[in-house]
Amino acid sequence: LGPARENLAGDEFWRESLIPCWYRAMDRRWIALHSSLVDWPRRQVSDVLSHPGNLALICRKQMVVGKPANYFWVADAPVIDGIIRSDNRGSEMVIPMATDSVQANENLNRQNRQVQQVSQYGLSLKQWFAYVYAQWWSNQYQNLFQHDLMSNVPRVFLPPKMLGSGDIAVFTRLAELGSALIDCHLLKSNTDSGVSTVNVEFDQKIEGRPIWRSGEVFLGSEAIASNVAEETWKYLAGAHQISRKWLLDRRGRRLIREELCTYQTILRCIDQAQLVQRQIDECIFGSDWFE
């Protein structure tokens, strides 16, 4: 570490390597993406994710036996290994929506039979991206393919009506819901209507483990948040229980007001994400897509 710090200090442009990244789901940090500090910077992906407006799907090929098949996430900045997993069985795959900032705004043009069937309707790459994300986060998809996802990459299906009659209404609706879910997972959703409330005057050092009880989140004897549904508290991104892990990763610190406001945004975005996921299930439920 000492030599790495010396090399970094010797670079007069080292500040240019400081960029935002996603450390864990809904946990945004800063990283010095510098060759002296990062062994595997994977510039082919990290550089394109530094372009405004670009996104990446995150998934893993080998999901954990006996656990929910929910190892999916999204990013709009470089990601740190372990963003949705806590084991070494099957690494995460980061799949950029586009390989440069121009492609992110172009219509689909891929040599794939199903994608070509979609592209004839003039749908954008962002719509396709959001549609895939909505499908991966449907309970029906995760339950049906739980066993397959232990060893295979996630599959993508098109609505049967779209393939047969050219009806794109369901596709576009799921793309809208997928886009809304992406905003939730990237902490960009409008949270004014959320019910979870954080005490922004909370002034204790985080010690021990946070506990949820009867709608409140406690750190020691004092509640840091109220009106928190149990489903919100238990919400998972792969292996990580988001609202709990965010606090655990800050043990030994006293949160400033800005961080407390961020935690409220996290809880309310989870509130909103669950609503969007129910709408996705309603859109897909009873269909024969996955046959």
C-alpha cells in the first residue's frame, strides 16, 4: 500500500482519477480509478459507464442454491466487485447498454432474430434495456427459472403477441415499468410520496447491529427510522439486505445530516420499487411467455 500511495502522490493529475462508483446496491461511493491502486480496472467497461446516460445490467451466472434468484441489478457508474454477492461462487457480469455514449441513443441494430423483430418497430436501445430489467425482476421469472439460474445466464423472452401479431403494447408497458424500477434502484425515483421516514436529527455513533421492530429501525435504544415496512427492511439485492447493510457498513461512524437524508431516499426508493415490481407481475401474470 505504501508504494501505491507514493505512485499516486507522484501523479500530478491523480485527482482526475476520482470518480463515483457503486460499492454495493444503493450505496454510492468514490474511487480513485488509478493504475497504482486498482489491479483490474477493466477500462472497457468502467470507461463507458463514466459516460452520462449509459447504463449496465448486472447479473451472475451461478446463483446460490436455496436462495432467491434475484442476483440482478443496474448501474450508471463503474461498479465494485461484490455489488450483489458475498461469496466467491460465480462472479458478477456487468453488461453495458452501449459501448460508447452515441450508441446509447441509437435504435436497435443487432444480428439476433428476436432483437431484429423488436427493432422493426423503431424501439430504442433504452426501451429494450428497461424491458429486460423488468422481466428479470418479475417474481414469475425468478421463481420459474430459479434452478436454471444456478448454472446458466439469464434468458430473455418476448411477448408471444409481439412475435405473432406485432402487438407491442405489453412490451412498451414493461419497458416503462422497467425504466421506473431502474430509477428506483439508482436512487433517482421521486420519493415525495414515500412513507419511510428517517430521523435526520439522529446523533449517535453507529454501533452494534441495526434491528427492525414494529415498523421502526433501531440503533441501540434509539430509532433511526420509522414507518418502515417489514418488506422494505428485508428487501434484497442478491445477497445483500440493502437497508441493513448500508448501516452496517458505517459502523463506528456518526452520520451527518446528508447521509441521513440519503438513507431516507434509500428506504423510500425501496418502497417505490416494490410497488413497481407488483405492477410488473400484474402485467406478466397468467401469460405463456416462458413456455
